[in-house]
Amino acid sequence: LGLALFPFAMPAQTQHHPAAAATDPLSKVNPLPAGLEQTVRQFRSKVEGQGFAVMRGYFTLWGVEDCKYPIQTIGYCYGNNPTAPYVVAVVPQWRDEYWEPSFHHLLNQPLRNMSSIYRLDPREAVVIVAEMPPAARYFGLGTNVFTREIAFNPEDMIYEKVSTDPVFNDPLLLGILFGASPDPARRMLVSSIGNSTNNVVMKDQMGAAPWGKPAYFVVTSDAGLAGKMKAELIAAGADPDAIFTEPVSPSLVKLGLGRSADDLVTYIRYSLPDDPAAGGQWRETLPLTVLRVRDASTRVYNQAFAIPTYTPRSYNFDETGLADDVTALEGAVRAKWGQPDAATVPFFSAYKFLDLVGQHCLGSPDPKRGPMDCLGDTQDADYQISGSVQIDNGQVIAVLGTLSTETGNATYTSVSVNWFPELVGVKNIDDTQLKGTATSFGSVLANSPDLFYVYYVARDCTGLMNCVEVSTKDVPRGGTIKFIQRNYINPGSTSGPDPKRILNPVAIVLDGTHRPEK
């Protein structure tokens, strides 16, 4: 009788009535504090009583060990941060929702009849209830378009640019940026649809740091539906200032549950907790839940969200004025190693060179642009990517540049070592390790050596300070390495620093069989 009231049906194991919500087994997968679980139950009872169907999902960590799934499916991973696993929403499917079978293990191995990849009905909201983690350098939640049914566009300006650039012409990178999904009719996109909701945005709205507090996130395409979800959350006990809406504009995202609709993924980045043990405990328990809420009544929703405007990027210090010091630092490293002709491997700004902006990768505002895989872009960060290097024949790679946490342009900075073209992040060096590593080169610098870093990467770090070893388990012999520098959130803003004011790092390929004296 209940199903006859709905134009769609839920899987049998996810049918719920308000009185049954308290026994929902998924409440035990990511246990919430008792008060927050009560809010979930009350919210669910209220909306189900008004003609909404509700299905509960869960969250799971997604780290380097999960790269095996996309590698088996599409041949590469997604450039994961090796020391900060993502927290990914996993949701049950609607009975009338199309799911591509080849996508089942494209990200991870979810519980039966669930997936991290979902489509969004125009009358649906994804509602996330969370106990925020302990204080950290960064927290951000956002939704990406994962794949889209669309043809490859060989006239895309970035495709042409990467294909012809004399320095960065990289066929392997090109294959990732413009590769197909397991469904040949769909392209991999992994593109942001707007600004993420990060800890600075949350603090501005809540009036205090969000750490350890309840927070609520609503992902939907209609302002009226978003307002309805907010009202019912408040009625269930939620703080109005702790409710955040992520707009999914129908002008940008192809909504619906059919095969031709876009599919989406929603995930959290949480990095560098102040107390690593407390942050690890939060990751272990993941006290948050996700609900799919779909309206089956006759209510009309006609307040579609417009395409969100990205927050402009800013800077606190113009690092381009430090270019001469970076050149001097390069020379000093070569001189220390007695290798003045050691090869230089440049980095490029992903934001500037690749136009790594999700809406652009989706063809907005220029329909001639894309489709392109935006590699899980976010406006919260500035990324620089190196050319390719290898370390099998005794090479030691010196990576050096400006340290944006010290120049005042980043909340945190890291340099990751990535196995390529598998695009697996295997090692990470954060700003606490990079700080102070240029001190011994201070005599050649016009500015404070604290504004710079020098770090080494090798198979064997014997005799070297400020060095990380990359084993053959991390990157198999014969494998290629690329470095990615991440600069997150310019202090005083809600977005990453302006890449036009950030200097790209430099890598130097040194002969590690002739190491300098200590």
C-alpha cells in the first residue's frame, strides 16, 4: 500500500516508516552522538510524514589502498593525498535509478546495493548530518560531476595546448585529462560544480570555529526544496547557522535518474588535525550520516539554482618578487652537489596551464571548452604539477621553491610524490617538514630562508637530511614520478591563493652516486 503512493519504489531492505527509523542498522555504521541521532530520526519522521521517501547511506574513508579499484577499472587513480584520506558518501539507489554495472568498483567496494556514485533527481536532496572533526588546518565538503554522457572534443583549447606545448607535452597526462570512463559513451570529469563548504565558510556563518560541533549539509538543485530541508532540520533541533546548502544548478549539471544524466560523487577533505590522535579517532568512527530525500507529493519546485559563482582568489604576498632568490637557491643546490649541469624539471600551475576549474571542464561558460577530467579540483587550493622523473638509477630529486605557509599565502602546503600514470599519491611532505629546510642556503638569499624549502626524494636517502625515500613498493621499478604541490586556503579568505602570485616550484635531477659532504 505504501509503495502504491509513490511513482518509484525503494529497495526492500531500505523501506522505512517513521517508527522504524530508530532500528535503522545503518545508524551503527557511522555512530552519531545520541542527540544528533535523535535529530536524524526526528527529521526523517517529519519528512516521511509529508510524502518524502528517505534512504540512509553511510560514509567511508577513501585512501591510497582504495586506488586498486579505479586502477583495475580505468587504469589510474585520482591523485589522492597520501596522508589525508578522503571521506566519501556511499548511498543506496532508487529503484528507478540507472546504475552502470561497470562503475560498481570504480571508487571502492561499497555495501550491497549502494555506491559512491549517484544521480540526482530534480525533486531530491542529499542531506548530510555530521559531528565535525577536531580542529585541523582544513576541512571541506563538496560535490563533483563524476562522469557525463558526452563525446570527446579534440578542439578543446587545453587538449590542443597540452598536445603541442614543447615543455609539457605529455601523452600520459593527456590520456588522463581526456580519457573515457568504463562506459565508452561517458567521459571522466571529476569536476567541481561550485565552491566547497570549508571550515572558513562554516566559521563565517556559524560565528565560531565549527570543530567538534554538529553541522548539516544539503545538496540539491532547487532553492525551495533546500528551504524545506532546512526548515525540517531546524524543527528537528538543528542550529539554523549550522546548515549549509550546496547548489546543484540544472544549467550546469544534467539532473535525473536515467542513463543520460550526470552522475555525482560527494566527499570530504580533512587535513592536518592539530591533534593527530584525535583526528585519527574521528576518521576511525566517522560520526556523520547521509540521507537521500526524494519528494513524491504534488508539490511544485520551480526555484532552480543558478550556476554558482566561484569565490575570487586573493593573495597576501606577491611571491613573484622572490624569483631571483629561487634562482639563487637552484644554483646553490647544484653547487653543493658539484653538479652545475644537473637537469631542471619545471612545474606548472594546474589552475593556469590546465584551466583546472570544474565548471570550465563541464563547458561553462564556454561550451567549446571541455569535456575534461578536472581531477577533483577545488577552489580551496592552488596546485602545481611537475614534469616526469625517474629514480631507479640512483637519481636524487631536489624539490625546491617558496613555502606559502611562511609567505602568508596558504593555510597549509604539501608536496606529494605520485606514481604516474597510475596517479597514486604515495608520499607526502607537509609544511611542518618543509619549514627550515633552506636554512643552510641562507647566505645566497636576499630574503629570509624561512620563506623557502629544499627537500630531496630518492630510493635511498643515506647521508641526506630532509629526504623522503620512495620504495619499489610505493613506485615499482621503471615507474614514473610526478610531484604535486598543494597550497590550501589563503589566510583571510575562503579560497586558495591566486596562482598568478605564487611561484611554481622547481625539481633538479641529481646524480645520487656522488653525494655532497655533510
